[in-house]
Amino acid sequence: MKQLRKTEWRRGYPIKKNLALCAWGVLALAGFAGILARPENIPSLAACVLALAGAVLSLPRLLGYYRTTYQCLPALNRRLTKKEQEELLECENFETITELKSGSLRRTDFAESAHWLRINGRYIPKELVILGGAEVTFNIMNRDTTPVIFVYATGDAVKIDLGVQVSVQKIRELNAYFRSRCHIFPEPADRTKTEELCSIFREIYTDYLKEKEPEKEDAVLAELVKDAGKLRRKCIEKMPAYLKRGDGKA
């Protein structure tokens, strides 16, 4: 079984898709049947109308989720076909990153190959990542889980939930690994600036694709996963100086 397919089943994504589809079907059927039954009291009729409206409004999002081929390959799964995604990881051999698996992260999936990171069942192309890292979160109930956010040279932003709350010290260790081994710059503290950088990177990537014409995007991405040096330099040139220093603060 192919690498991506194994991960999909291990994370239960195909089952989740079918459960989401069943839940939508029940909601739509309940609303439609309730309206046809012509309930006499207004609250019952209103509930049926709301159920049907909810089903209609959620349909585009459900279809988008259901049609996404590999949930474990965020961002690139919107740009590539199923076969093209599988080819990207066909010859990759992953090894567990043992130095990260301690404390609260001892059961979290961390693995690395020549060109990819695998974090909690999600595959990240190392060459394409410009900015990112784990973020500190706060919740008065102390139930928040720690996210890792990456910004690609394509302008895509990817968020991965680690599934556990990670200490500040462990977050520092995790981010230090990303900086030293993957040459990833820290993400800006201001979310607006991150969105602005995504927009800038997206324009740079679009121009890069035009330069590569008539080569198709799947072939370009296959090259970039192995060596994105030229594209990375163009993106880094447009970054604010404080991010290049590595402190993430203006």
C-alpha cells in the first residue's frame, strides 16, 4: 500500500469522510421529511426549515472535504491529482525523529525523510516551507492543544494540530529543530503580517510558474520538493528584515 494511503487509513480520514456524509444525509432528510409532514406548530416547522437550510449551506464545504484526495498532504492536495500526490512520496523513506519524542510529545508522530517532514500524520515538504513553527496557546480551562503553522513558498498556509498541549520549553525545542535542520524562519507574531506574506509569496509563485511554461504545475512542484532554492531566495528577499534575523519580532 502506498505511503499516503497508509497514513490516510491510520488517521481514519476515509471513515471520517463517510461519517460526515451520513450526518449530512440525516440532517437533510430530517429537514425535508419534516417540512413534507406539515407540522401544525410553528417551532417544529421552524426546526425543520433550519435543518434543511443548514444542510444546503453546508453542502459546498462537505463536497470540498469529500473530494479532497489526501487529507494528510495539506495545500498540495488542492494543486495535484491523486496520482501526482502519490508520486511525490513514492521513494521516500521516513525515520522517527527521536529527539522530539519526549515529554508531552512522546506519542506524537514525528518523522523525517530526505525531502519531507511528517508531523502528526501530515506531510510537509521541507524545501517549500519558508516560515513557521509551533505556537503557544492559552485557555482558561487549560485544554488547548498546540498548533504548528507553516507558510509555503507557494503562498499556502498549513496548520497542524499536535493533539496535545505542549510546554513553552518544548515548543522552543521544536522550533529550534525547524530552524536548524529545515532552515525555517519564525512566523510573524502578527497574523495580519502572515496573511500579507502569504499574498506576496503567492504572487511570486505565480510568476515562477509563468517562467516555467509550458511545464505543468505538477512537474514544477516535483522539482521544488527536491530543490526550491531559486524560489526560496525570491520569497526571502521580500521578507521583512526582522524575520530574516530569526526573532520573529518587529
